[in-house]
Amino acid sequence: MAGDSPTRLVVSVHDVAPITADQTRRWCADADSLGIPVSLLVIPGPWRGASLADEPGYADVLRARAARGDELVMHGWAHRAGPEGSLPRRLAGRIVARGAAEFGALDEVQAADRLMSGRAVLRELGLTTGGFTPPGWLASAATNRALRQVGFRYTTSHFGVLDLRNRRMRRGFALSHRPGGTGERLGAAIMVRSARWGANHGGLVRVALHPDDLARPGLRDATLRAIEAVLAAGGRAATYSDVVPETAGAH
């Protein structure tokens, strides 16, 4: 039986950077064909080559997507974990996020420095965002304090969307693939089934798209089936900003 609240569907495109421009374009074309907006998770710093500041022309692409109704979300600084934190915490981040848990063990000063650096790059290019998704969906408690300090409105984890102003969590597990990992095909099937289940029970369904998914046979098809299943069940497509009210405390 469906829940009382209508299902909201948030589709996020991860690892948006100049080096992944082609993969981002392909995912956006799929979203356009379905008539839905996406939340674009932008890496502002150096990652797999040039940083956003090194190729400012790519900002024109991002502005055009925002003008269509997509949302820009800051996605870490360099999307790469450093030596910070205890050994167990670093190992956990390496296993869960394949070395991308950049904010998983930072203290407040370290996190604030990277957050402000990222915002400065975006601001210089005329891009704005109020949301943050840490790479690997892993962030230390100090990172969340820093996010509030520097003025971000919300952040996301594997388990939901957190309004940083009132600390309310909108629960919804992020469905994503693990290309090349053990159980890749089983995981793709689980994504479709989980999306259908979520669509029939109301609440928030989140589908995360990564550039590397497009290199694996079948993952794109499974993703599109999952999205289509939610839409067919009456789910309403939204961005993360749509999910978090503009006014803290609003419902």
C-alpha cells in the first residue's frame, strides 16, 4: 500500500567536472528525455586532471543546465581522501568510498578551508549552490558543523537529506551502482526493485548516477528502468533543493 505522502524522486549526477563532461552530458540527455530535473554534483577542485577553474568555459554548460531547472550541488573539493584521521577511519573510507572519502575524517578547520575554497571557485565562475554532498556520502561530524558555519543549507548522506539549519533529516536511501565490484549485476537488479518498492510506499527515492556507470554493460539500462518505475507509480521528480524547504522549520 502506498504511503500517505507522495513519492519524491531525486536523480543526482555525481562527479561533474571538465574531465567527465561527456558522461555528464549523456546522463543529462537521458534525464531530458524523461522530462525530469537532476541535481548536478560538481567537483570544483583538481580531480582526474583539470579543475573547474582551469576550464572556466565548462561553467557555461553548468549555467545552461541550471537555467533548464537543474540544481548545482558542491561535491567535495578534490574528491580524494587524504592522510587525515585515524587509521580505522581511513580504512573504512577506503573500503566504502574507494578512496574518495575526502571529508570523512576532517576536523572543522580543515573542512571549512576546503568548503570555502570550493565556494570561491564556484563564485568566481558565477555559480551558486546551497547544498553539499560529500564524496562517498561520508562526512565527519566536524564537517557538518563547518557546513553550517560557512552557510550551506543542506547536506546528504547515504541515508537521507539533512537540513543543516534545523537538523531535520528527510530519509531516503541513495540507490547507486558499484561498477566492477562484486555483485554488480545483482546490485543493478536490487536498484530497480528498491526503486519500485519506494515508489509504492511514498517518501523519498534517490537514484545516483556516476560517470563510470556508463562504461559497464547494463547499468545504464537498469538505472533508467528504476527511474521509469518511480515515475510510472506517480512519483514526482525533484531536486535536492526542492526537498529541503527554503524556510527552516517549514513542512
